[in-house]
Amino acid sequence: MPNALNSGLVFLINVIFGLFLTILVIRLILVYVKANYFDPITQFIAKLTDFIVKPLRKVIPNIGNVELANLIIVLILEIIKFSLLISLLFGMPNIFSVLILSIGDALHLIIEVFFYAILFHVVLTWLQPGSSLSRLLYQFTAPIMQPFHRIIPPIAGVDISPIFALITLQLLNIILVNPIMSSGYGSGLGLM
């Protein structure tokens, strides 16, 4: 029975932290791209996260377009998440491995948010090309898509650059995030 309870707790921790961290990462990107603050989606994300970001932002200002307070909160929540998970599954966590896992998972989450935003934007441009959500997603994905748009011109009016952007994001996961995560798991659990 304790094993089933641990599995349930691991599931809940992953879901609750995963959802809130995803919302924080979306906010981080929205601030970075200077999204229209009065857009309903931007307002929704801001209202969900202001309670935790605004107090810290009074102490830690933005650096350029990067909302540093939000980034620090993402890392702190990642540390809490991995500390809880490792404690439940393996016992006392190694703080060094928790830190490595937190950084790796934050990078993975940023890549994943961009991946699904690009995918969703492509589908939305087929279904509702002029919608306000499509414009917001265009702005949201611009940091990733602009270099690809410069390199890969449309072929017969079809923009194939999202394919290469998605491949590159997956490649980043493989060559950057996976080694970081493996290092964190290895050093913390004695697997290296």
C-alpha cells in the first residue's frame, strides 16, 4: 500500500508543479516577447501568476526583457519539486543533483513550451489564420521562428520553416537537456 501511496503522491507532485511551472514559463516568454498585456490570454496568465511573481519583482527587477523574478521562482519551484520527488522515491536528496535536475527540467520545459506553441500556431494558421490567438502565437514563437524564416524561404507559398524549428528543438532536448538530466540523476542516485 505505501508503494501505491508514493506513486499517487509522485503523480500529484508532477501534475501540480508541472501545470504551474508551465504557466510561469509561458509568462516568462510573454514578457520576453513584449506580448500585448491587454490580450485576454496574457491577462489570464498574468492574473494566475501575479501573486507569486509581483512581490519578488519588487526586489529583483527585470534585466532587459527577461523577468528575472519569474525565472528565479521557476528554479525554486523546480528545486522543491525534485526535492519532494527524490525524498519520496529514494530518501534524502543530494542538493547538487537537485540543482542540476532543476536547471535541466527548466530548460526542457522552455523547449517544450516553444515546441507546442509552434505546433499549435501551425495548426491554427490553417484553421483560423487571422485570429487574435494566431497573432499572439506568432509573436510568442518569434524568438525561435525568426532565424528559420530568414534561412528557409517559403516553397510555393508554403512555409516549411516550422518543421526545421521543431526538429531543432527536439535536437536541443537530446544534446543539451538529456545529458544535464542524466548527470543530475547519476550524481544524486549514485548511477554515474
